[in-house]
Amino acid sequence: MKINKKAVIIILLFICLLTLSSKIKDSYMEKNTTIKVGLYSYEPYYYVDKKNNITGYYHDFLELLCKNTNIEYEYINMSLVGAKSLDDCIKMFENGEVDVISIPAGNNSLKNYNNIFKYSSGVVHIIGNENSKDIINKFDKIIDVKYSSYYDNDFTNIYNKYFRKEIIIINLIIILISFLFILFVIYKSIYPLIKKRIMITKIRKNKEKNNYILYYQPIVNPKNNMVVGFESLLRLKDKNNKILSPALFMKDIEESNMICEMTLWVLDRAINDYKIISNYECCKDNEFYVSINLSFKELENEYFVDKLIQIAKDNNIKKGSVYLEIVENVSIEDLNKIKSNIEVLKDKGFKIAIDDFGVEYSNLNILERVAFDAIKLDKYFTDKILKSRINSEVIKFLTNVAIITNKNLIIEGVEEKYQVDEIKELPYNNLFIQGYFYSKPLLIEELKNFTIEAE
């Protein structure tokens, strides 16, 4: 049989044209597919909001699918074409008047439908006829590929938006509680550390700039008007050159755990100042001392005690030239350790005094248990030395204790002449006075001209 070449060529060209037209049609359809969707009022699935826009669970569901498949859609309002119920809508679908509808879970009116997505509370179905098979397949593919996670996807979020609003509220509450908890942790844990670091930096910067200053208040023997010592008192100069008392800055030092560091700084400065003061007229050729304040708690710190001893050794201090005044404002936790450390310090040339005796935790028992060299009686007893018989008797009693134990007795807060006269009557030579009657606290430069006027 002879083959007609011309006929073969025509047939091949026809097949090519059919294939090409099919591809062009598919491509065109893919880019221009618009499906008709049946719409009926069924809140919260489909309804019209206050702005007259169609919304609802089914709407958002369809919107998400069409967005991911590049398919456009248009609604056919069933109520306008005779469908007044879901049953009418299903009939229109069966008659081919619409391509896609959504029906609630449990409705078995249509047997040949495709189950798109499941939720814990039920199943959502999108129904398509034979002509919409490709669209349904695309929907299936999108769901399988992009929304495979049951708990975390856009479909679940849409469902929660309409049917489980309490989940959103609960999530917001959890977020709020978590945020408050984080703030609480920051406030309780992180903020104090940051605050402490800031205070430490500030304190050390003040030291570098010499903003911490030592004032000295003379301690006088009232029977011969001779200076026997000076108590060093820490002050702080602020940015306006105003001098601040410890009540305004000591708390920051304590909360920064820098008490030991500052006490060591004061000791080093006081020892250097002692050398200068020893050349002043008021102290020249006289035996005197400078004193610094510290607490029992510091004396429990072995590192601190070692540093005290090292500073004394480095400066070759004269025995008895430095008094350590223990401010008794904390209870004693380890008296044995304190006693041991005090003995070591005394052996290295320090003298030990108990400050503000008669208030807070002080008691007579401690005078016997700890080897103090001096007792400093609190201002409370001086203020009413004549008006209060108890105060007067306490002073007399402690004078006798000082005589028996051979300790110095220093009475603080003396401001009036009648107080001095009363104290001078006490039968003890190692009884000294500190207070404004003789002098307020002075800068080291002011001590150069300090004198005691004869009474």
C-alpha cells in the first residue's frame, strides 16, 4: 500500500495543532479560572457584616484556598435564585447551576464529595461536581503540602476565629501572664544585679575623683584640755559640691557589698592623714590616735582582717595610733572568731573601741568577753546627764567599770558646758569627751589651726 506523504504531514500538523490548542487552553484556564460558589446566609459560616461585606468561616476558608491555587471565585446568592435553604443549595449544585458549595459535617445528602480537612470538632467539606474535579484536586494538593500540621496552620486559625474565640483569649492571657512573669523575674533577679553594678561603678568613680572626704572630730581630755585623738568621719561631695552625711549614701555602699572596700580605703587615708596631723600644733609632741568605724560583721571576714593587717604593715603604723571603733549595730554571729581576730589586730598595733555603747545590741557581758581598749558611751546618756538620774548613774557606773578594767571611757555628744563640768567631776583620768563643745568635725586642713581655749 502506497502511503500518501502529503496526507501524513496534514495529519501530523493537525495533531500538533490539537495538542498546542489544548495546552493553550489549559494555560488560559489555569490563569483565568473563575469558579461559581453558592452563597446562603448561615451565620457564622456565611453572613454579611456591618460594612455589607460577605464574611464568615466558609468565606475565609475559600479565600485561603483560592489564594494558594491562583483561582478566582464569584458568589451566586442562593436567596436571589430561589434557594432558601441548604437543601435548595444542594439541588442547584446537583443541577450544575453552581460548581462548588460548602456543607456542614454530618450532612449525607451528597455521596460523592471530597473530604478536604478535619478538625477536632467536626469535618469541613467542599463539594465539587465532575466539572470541578481539577479544582478540588488542587485544593487537596494545597492542603496536603502547605497545611499538613494539624495544630499550627491558617485553617486552624480561621476555625478558632469563629468557633473557639476563648482560645484566643486564653492565649492572650497566657502571653500576658508570661510577660508579667518575665518582668517579675527581671525585677527580682536581673534588675538588682544591674542596679548593684551601676552603684559599684558610681562608688568607685567617686573614689577616683576624690569625692569621698574624711572629716575629723577631736577627742579631748577635759581635765587638761589636751587632744587625745580624732574620729574620722566619712562624707561625700556631690556634683554640686554639697557635702552629704552617711545617712544619704551609706545605704548604697552596704547594698553594693562594698563596706569592706570603703573601710579599707578610709583606713589607708586616715593613716596618711595621721602623719600630716602629727605635725600640727595641736598634736605636736603629743600622743594621739585616729579612729575609723567598722562593724562586727566586718571582723568576721578573714579577708578583710588580713587586709587591715597588710595596710598596717605597709605603713609601719605606730602601736596605738589607730583605733578601730566597732559600731555595734548588728548582732554577733560568731563571737569566737571575732575575739580571735581582735586579738590578732591588737597584736599588730591596733586599739579596739566599742562605739555607741548602751544602745542597740550592747550589753555588759560583751565588755568582759571581748578585749576592748575603750568604751564610747552613746550621746543618749549625755543629753540628760542632769535631768535623768538613770542617765547620770549609768555614766558613773561605766566610769567605775572603766577604772576596774583599765579601759578608756569616751563620752560622745557633749555640747554644753554644764555637761563638761559634770563629767570633769568623775574620778577618772582616762575619761575623754567628744562633741561640739570642743569642735565640730573638721577637714584635715582646718585642723592645722585648731586650738582649745582655756575655760
